[in-house]
Amino acid sequence: MRPIQKSLEKQKTFVENASHELRTPLTVIQNRLESLFRKPESTNFRQFREHCL
């Protein structure tokens, strides 16, 4: 029973860490896109591309 619990804990920790690592860059991209749609005339597309791609 103990190895199964350890395995589940490791999996849970991995999923939490992976979720955080993915969420951060996606949030940055989302914020930049929202800014682009709000003020397209003031967007520096080169800078936008460098930050998002």
C-alpha cells in the first residue's frame, strides 16, 4: 500500500508543478493578446512577437 501512496504523491506533485509552469507563459500570452485587441494601434508587433513566440 505504501508504494502506491508514494507514487500518487509524486504524480500529484508533478501535475501541480507542470500546471504552474504552463499557466505562467499562457497568462503572459493571454494578457498580450488582450492588450492587442484593446489597443491595436499602439502595439509594437515586433515586440509582441518576441514576447509571445
